[in-house]
Amino acid sequence: MKIIITIFAIFIGILNLTSVSALTVKSVSVSPDTTEPGKSFNIEIRIENNENIDLSDVSVNLNLQNLPFSSDSFWVSYDEILEDKSKTASFELDVFESAKSGEYQIPIQISYENPDDPEKIKTISASANIKVSSEPDVDIDLGDNYLIEGQEGKINVNIINKGIADIKFLEVKLDSVSKVNLISSSRVYIGDLDSNDFDTAEFSVTPKSGVIGSTNSNVNIILVYRDVFNKEYTKEFSGIVKIYSKEEAISLGLIAKNNTFTYIVVVIVVVIIYIIYRRIKKRRKMKKVEQSY
């Protein structure tokens, strides 16, 4: 009998330790569950009085600190919630234009008074989850790329993330290039590219045999990447790369003129002048000696 009483007492103690709050959160709904920067969304919080007594001074508060959201009102209050009754607190929130893509958790705190409890003011917590997603805004810049006929060169592709969304698993593909042979791999893996950042993919190429200068090569670039929610995007770009003749490249200062032949000719001329000078000097000297006799 004592064992039964002891077990019963322990059971009652456990119930007291694990007893639920008089006020409970039955549901938290967010609509839509995914939104965009500059848009709005709604949160509805349904709370229920599980006690056989009326609860008073009920307050529902959202904590928006350090979150990219704003609201005209982030708290709702009720004078009372009768026993076995429920209330639904509704909030409309705006997403900052500068909000970065990601999943955010909004803390919810609910306070109330229970007249039958010595510690009258009670609090319970919950949270609402919202996804903010914006399509990445990615662009490329071929810059001042140029090639010179008969020489190996580089095509540098600058990839710029102009949007507010980070991207990941970025791969750059040189899809097709007219009048040019690709020496390196046609794919360059970049990986992550943060918002307002850039990176460069480099490809080694050479103009095809027989291609003369003063022409353009068409370039097709394909970017494949994912957003923070792992959605895949593919974006294609096209541009041109100028191919110069060697003479044009020299006249534009893109390459230095090869003056080796000129240097050799100058050296030969200087040597010849020196030899002639030495012979003339030697003859004059011999003439002076003959005259002295």
C-alpha cells in the first residue's frame, strides 16, 4: 500500500512539474509563407484559454528587433479571454526593400494574468517562420578583352551579382566562340558569389588558323547557379571580342614593336664607322711619319 501511495505521489509531482500553461498557442499561420523584399505578409496567432477560469490582461507581442520587417502595430491586447474560449491576433508586416533572401524566425511573447495563481503574470513563447526570397540579379562584363592574330590570349568574363540575393554553386561556361580555338576548359567553377560582389572566369584561347585581324569573334556565355533556397537558374549572355592584326596591335600600343633587326643594323653601322675611323686615323699617322723623313 505504501508503495502505491509513493508512486501516486510521484505521479502527481510530475504532473505539477509538467503542467501546461492556462493559455496555450493553438496555431501560428503565416500567409504567404514565402514573400519578397518590399512586399507584405500576415501572421495569425490563435491562443486558447484551457483553464476553468477567465484570464485577464492578455497581450501578444512580436519581437522585430534585428529583423528586416516593420509593422504599424506589433502587439495586440485583450482585457480578458473567457474560460474555454480562444482569440486570434492578426498582424500585417512589411518586408524591407533591402532584406536579404533567407528564412527568418519572428519571436512571439504572450503574457496574461491568472487570478487564481499566486504568481499572477505568466508568459509563454512561440515563433513564426517566414521565407524571404528574391531572384538573383546577375550580369557579366567582357571588359577590354582582345586577341591578336596568331597569338594565344585570354577571354576574361567578369560576373557581377547586382542583386540583394546571394548565389551559390555558380558555374561559368564558354558555350561557343566563333573564329577562336579554346585551349583551356570550357567551364569555370566559381562557387558562392555574395550580393554586391563580383568574380572573374578566365579562358585561354587562340584565333583559328587563317583568321586575320580587324575582325570580331562572337562569344556566348552561360551562367548556372542556385539561390539560397537551392532553386537553380540558367542565364545566357552574348558579346564580342575584337581580334587585331599585329600591325594594329602595335599601332594601338597593345604590344611592343620588335626592334631587334633595327638594333642589329645600328650595331653593324657603328662597327663599320669605327673601322673606317680607325683606318683613316692610321693612314694619317703613317703619312705624318713619311713626311718627317
